[in-house]
Amino acid sequence: MATPFDPADLPTGALMRLSPLVGRVLAPNPSPFTYTGTQTYLVGAQDVAVIDPGPDDAAHLAALLDAIGGRPVSAILCTHTHRDHSPAAAPLSARTGAPVVGCAPLTLDDDGPRADAAFDAAYRPDRVLADGEQLGGRGWTLTAVATPGHTSNHLCFALAEENALFTGDHVMGWSTSVVSPPDGDMTAYMASMQRLLDRTDAVYYPAHGDAVDNPQRLVRGMMGHRKQREGQILRFLERNGASEIPAMVTEMYRGVDPRLHSAAGRSVLAHLIDLDGRGIAAATGDGRWQLR
């Protein structure tokens, strides 16, 4: 599910040029769930768009303003509203005058097991982008691509001029995405993955992890991984009968950092809800699940 990382591998606060139109600034928020931290992207050479401004951190905000370098900011875009992605939108907007656009606001009482990824209740976009809507500047065009699953409000953004896709947390460059009910939805996630597989993007720029230069292969592998996990769940229930999720996690996630087990349990729950919807598994009412 995750690989070891060293936060020193990538410098925080420095603008790294990835292509003629794309630069990246790493936020200082490394963790077992964010890898080396949240990557904020600047799109454009003259006027710029800022994608996933990141946490409300004074050092990160200063680094973004330094990377922008006084250029006009056309828009601040958020792929979704977990707290490692959108809180810096408001202070950055106040400093630059740029509108906050992108995903819809979303808050839930049940934020799952990850305190770093609770929803940003203060997020207030000036404009919500529907699937297929565009915005642009001098030499760049971004199109919203709806990709619910990790969260119901998740958007990716396609950069037409470089055949690139900013994938937020839907597809990451270091780990599979956690799908945590009640808002995370495995059925929607797999449909969104199929949608990306059907596209022809040449490169993905995820919010966590390296750029992905063979995205279709990665998406196929991630979809296969989810199918393998589903198969493990079915085999476990076939062998053991009605069972609780922690028992499944203990067997299926051997060797995984124990700090990630609670998040793994949320993904197992998402698989079980999906299996329930397809008439394959069902909850027993006492915290256990069984095959139908």
C-alpha cells in the first residue's frame, strides 16, 4: 500500500520546473499518508493557475508567492477538499486576488481514520467546475475531469497543450489511493479509473509522488490491484465465514506499516460495500460480513 520515504529526498519550498508550462512546489507536510508532502503545481509561463495550493502553512504560502514571482494568477484550483490540499486556497486568494475554482465544497462528520486528511470545512470556492468545463490563460487550457471515488467531489484537471493530467489523489505516484466510506466509494472509484484508462494522456502529475510517464500502464495495474484485493476478501470470507474487517486487514496487509491499518480497513469496507451492491456479500448486523 505504501513505500518507505525520506522527506529529504525532495526539497520543500523550491520551484521545480517539470515542463515548459508546469512547475511544482512541495509543501512541508510529509507523513505516512502524504509521502514527501503535497505537491502544488503552477501552470503557465506568463499568467498562472495554481493547482492544489496545499495546507495553510506560512512557509508554503511564502514559497508559492515566491514561485509565482509577481505574475498574474488566473485561478486557484482544488482537486478535492482534504486538509492537505485546499486550506491554502483562501490565504493565497487574499494575497493574489485570484478566484478559487474547482471542486465543490464537502464536509462530513465522519472523516475516517486520517487526521491529516479530514475535510476542509472552510473551503469556499468562487466557482465550482462541472465535468468538462474549462478555464485558460495565455498558452494554457485546463479542463475539469470528474473522478469521484477517493472523495465524491474529486476532480482531475487536463492540460490540453501538454496532453497532461493533474490527478490529485485519484492516481498517486507512490501508492494506491485510500477509498474511505461514507464518502469514498469503490464503485465510483473503479468507474473513474476506467474513465482515465480510456483517455490518452501522456503524463500524470499527482499530488503525491513522482510524475507518471506511462499512465495507462499504471492505471491498469491499480485496477488489477483492486481486483486482487477483492479476490482476497472473497477467499477470506469463503474460508472463514462471517468475519470482522480487522481480521481481514491483519491477514491481507501483512508487512504494511501498522499505522496504515486503519486506513486499509476503510478500503476493505469500501470493497465490501461494493460487493454488497453487486449482491455478492452482505453485513450481518453485528460488525461482520459474509458471502451471500
